Amino acid sequence: MILMNITKTQLDILKLIYTRGSLTSKETAIKLNNSHEYISKLTSDLRQKGFLKKQGRSYIISDNIHSYDLRNLFLEHPQTNFKEILADARIDMLLLLLNKRTMKRIKHLSGLSKPLVYRYLKDFQKYGIVIKEDTYYRLNTTLWSDLISFLENYSKYQDILIYNLPSVYRKLHQSKRFVLFETPTTQEVDKKTATKTAFSLFAKYGIPLRMISDYYCTPPNDLNINDIFAHAILCSQDTRKKTYTILFYLRNMHSLDIQHINKRYRLKADINKIKTILKGETLKDYPTLEEIKQKAELYDLKMQQKT
């Protein structure tokens, strides 16, 4: 599997080749005062990641969008030390911050230690890349739209390469075990590539929906009701989808193994929010109990007292 990570030396290689136009691996090794064998290996890896391509004996920038995004970052932010932003596991962490996350959630999803997560966040904040809102961290879309463009295009290139995803898709969640994504309902996805999940299977469990997208999990797997519910929570990025997820919970609460879901997916906080809403309390970015009751009537769904 190709890794997203780029080392500090690889960033030096890219910056050098992108600003010079073209260099052989031997010329690059001399300029970076490193061994030809080591630089040749790193350069080959960058070619595999889609940043470089061969032109005769030299390496030049590839035709991929993410490679031009990175070159533009180098040119437009000459005073920025991108080793403090993109080197090693920092790219994976930045991708997590495309959606706002708590420190605890970042640590869980990234697999990094708390001190390392804190150190990376501190570096990101130094450059104004990350904003903290209450207990949440997110990317600064106003100041760093060009960085976000790079992250999204690089991630998409890797996903197509690694998971054989269709060219038209939107990634909704990624962990070490699986990726959740959506495609237009008109887009065909090979069953060997991914399995339908979340809202695409709600009709099977009493909540038929009309959706313009299909939802998938890759790698493909045999999914049960617990997986489908958990995936729906992870894909619920707006109030409408959260409403349907709560309706699914109401319809199937006695069939769900909440303890198993919490252990496997660590969604205790999300499920507690659902229970809080059903008690009549109001939460930001969630539907009200009255809105849920109105939708429940459409599905002939009686509100349960026990939540």
C-alpha cells in the first residue's frame, strides 16, 4: 500500500525540482548533500505518489493536480517551513481536520500519541492553519484554501490508486480499518471494490429514503445492522442525515448492540447526543425533538419512551 506520508527530505527534493524545473536523482543528491542511492529511492517513491514523472534521465513535476497544488504552495508561501506542516504523519492529521474534531477524536483516528498530536496542532496554529473553537479544532479555510485544495486532491489521488475508487466520489470518513464514501446514484461501483452501507441500506431496516447519493464502505465486507448504524453516524454531516439516523435508531433500537458499537467504533458521545435529543433537549447542528416527531409520522413510527 502507498502511504500518504512525505518525509522532510522528500519535501526538500520536491521543492528543489519544482523550483529548478528538472533534475536527475544524482544532481538532486549532490545539491542536498546526500547519497545518490538514498535520494534515488525517495525520488522513486515520490513518482509513485504522483508528484514527479520521468523525462529522459531527469525528474520533473507530474501532470497531477496535487503536484501543481504543492508547487504553488511553495511559491506563494516562501517563508513557510512546510516540514512543520506536511512532513511525516502531519498530512494524515490535516486530512482529519477537514472536519472539526476534538483532541481526543484526533488522537483516536490518527493513532498518534497525545504529545505528538499536541505538538502538531501547535505547529499548525503557529502558521494560522488550524483554528480552535471551544474544544474543537478545524482548518482555517479563509487563510489556507490553497493548502486545503492540495490535501483534498492528494487524498483523492491516493484513494483512487489504493482503493480503486470511482473517479466521482466524496470521502466522508477514513480510519485504519475502512473508508466511507458517497457517489451519485448513477455512478456504478464494483462490488469487489466496496459494499453499500449507511443510508443506502436504511430501507432494509424500515426507513426507506430517496437519496441522490449511494453510500459505500471499502474494503468490502459483510455488514450487520450495528455497522450500518455506526456508518450512518459517521456519514451524518448535516442535520437532515442526523434526522434519518435518529429515526433509524428509534425503529431499530432493540436490535442494536450499543455496547458493541461503542467498543468497535467509539461512538459513545454521538449516541449520547441522540439520546439527549430524544429527551427533548436542544443541541447545535442537530434536529429538535419536534422535527423528529414530524418525520416519524411519515414512517408510521411511534416515538418510544425508552431511549
